[in-house]
Amino acid sequence: MKGNQKKEQPVATGKQPTPPKKPMSAFALFRTHAFAEIKSKNEKMDMKEVMKMIAEQWKGLKEPEKEKWNADLKKAKEKYDAELKDYEARFGPVVKRKSRDSSNKSSEEEGSAGGRKRPKKGASDKGEGKSHSAEAEGKQARSATTEGKRGK
């Protein structure tokens, strides 16, 4: 597109747009501000160290300093509430989706083999649980299936 041409409006697909996101906590607002500041001073510092510094700074803040971030949170919550009210007026109440964890738990509770479980860390590297002949049989079976695929 060139110049001041407007983008075409997307065609409605029948799906609702995503609802507004909840505001970040006061700490998260502080973290985003402090992260840029700390990272610019200490470019080679890894993420874990930066986050530790930010947490220490937050713990060291006095109540009047934290009130600034709580006021920002209050403004963000008001904005969110207004956006949510508008969204619900246009599209109806927000329908919460099931989390992935709850769907996995139900399949495990039913006893279904919903997915292959990973072996314990180090078990596959050391060959624990398998004899050498079982490993050789597995390799032979894999090579036989790949040879069958190549021939087709």
C-alpha cells in the first residue's frame, strides 16, 4: 500500500473478536518499567539476574512509591472495565474457554492413554529399563519400516 490509502476492513468470519485482556498487576507494570532501565545499564546481564534485581527493588519500595504503581493499576482496571462493558454490550458475555490442563486431567483420570509420557530424565540416555538385545530389536524394527517406506 502506498501513502494514505486505508486498509480494507476484514470480512466477518462469524467468530467473535477476542475480549479485552485483564490489566497487569502493579508489580507487572513496575517490572516493565524497571526492566528497560536495568537492561540498558547492564546489557550482558541474563534474564534471571535482571528479574531478581527487579523483585528486590519492588520489595524495597516504600508505600508512597508503590502507590504510584497502584494508581496506574487502578486506571488500567477502569479502562479494562469500560472496554469489557462495551464488548459485552456488543457481543454478549465473555465465554471462558477450558484450560488445557483441565482437559488433560480428565483424560488421565479416565485412564486413557492421551499421550506418551516422557521417560525420567537420564533414563533414556543411560539405557535404563532396556536390555541391549531389546535396543537392538528396536533398531532392527525401525530400519525394517524405513526400508519398506523407501521401496514404495
